Amino acid sequence: MLLLARGRSRVGTRGISVLHLNGSLSDESVTSVVASGFLACLAQQNARREMANNIKYTPDSFTLVERDLWHPELPRFCKATMNSSYRVLLGEGSPDDEAQIAPIRSLTAELLAADCIVISAPVWNHSVPYVLKQYMDCVVQPNMTYCNTTKQPFVSGKSVVLVTSAGGASTNVPEHESAYGLVKAVFGRMGYDRSHVITIEGLQAPELREARLDKALSDAEEVASHVATDATT
């Protein structure tokens, strides 16, 4: 049984690694544009931090892994995978069961290797696209991303950033009922407990679109500064 008992990485000594979970349907969408802006800001903030601390630049000072949540080969947590994972958890798994859950192990290892998770996803039906929900079902796994005995995550103090957009405005929506509330709860359980959100709303009004985009890009710069600071504390 694989236990990924990894501690939190120290960005101050080896750079910052980012996993981008892309749930946007188009590279030209507002969500994608703001997510790209945030990633550029984070890379810049990391470079500034290294220069300020006299840290020598290396090729891995800022690494980015892109995960397209719409890719047809992304693992699915189907009935067969669920049954295999349960047998493996009980210590009764066969080689076929291990093969069945191998793609899930790869996803969880990729996730835990990142210092920061960036999620770009529009609001769908007051929640997130189903591909992001499916990804979360894949990676929230006992003895892969958290200990089945203690229920504690194998990492802690890491950051998750949700970049999301909506045509209308979600005023007076309780956080626990929002897309951000879902992401914050699920990824917090896996040790990504420093959560941030960049929201672009009111896009149905064309006359406000440019101003809302400018505000979101400004927010992205501010959040990038917080994430870079989080990574060193």
C-alpha cells in the first residue's frame, strides 16, 4: 500500500512548482486569460523573491505542469476503479486492481508534488464543471492524498487558487454554497489549506466586461504576491 508521506516543500531553497488544472473550454475565455495572467504574475513574483534573497536562478525555479481536465484520456473514477481502490485499501487488491488504480496514483502524485494548485473553471449551475468534480473524485483518496487512519493530509500549508467567471453576479451567496467553497473544502482536505479566489462576474453586461477583466487581472497580481509569500513561510 502506497503512502505518500511528503512534507511541505521549501520554495525558498528550490523554487516553486505549480499544477494548473484547466477546466476552461477555450484558451480565449475570460477565465483562461485571467489564469494566464496570474501564472505570469506568480512567475515574476518568484523571480523577484529569489533576487531579493540572493538566490541563484536555476531552470527549476518556477515549474508549471498543465493538466487539461477536458482531455479524453484523463482518468475517470468509474465503478471498476472504485471497486479496485476499495480492495487495495483493504489489502486484498490483485495485480489487476493495482493496474486499474495506477492512473489515479499518478494523478495524486502529480498533485502532491505541486506547491500551488491553480484551477481555472467557469461557474456552471452555481458550481464547477463536471470535469473538475470528476478530477476531485479521482484525487481525494485514502492513503494516497490523506491517511485513512488519522484522516489527516500528507501535506499541509500549500496554496490553491481558483480563477472563476460568471455571466451574472453571485451576491449574497454563502461561501459554502459557492464554487469557491467547494474547491476550498475539497483541496483543504488534501493539505492545500491556503486558499484564494479570483472572480470575474457580471460578464453579461458588455459595457462592464473590460473593467471587470482589468479588476480581475489586478486581483491576480495581488493574489500572486500572497502565494509567493505563503510559499516561503
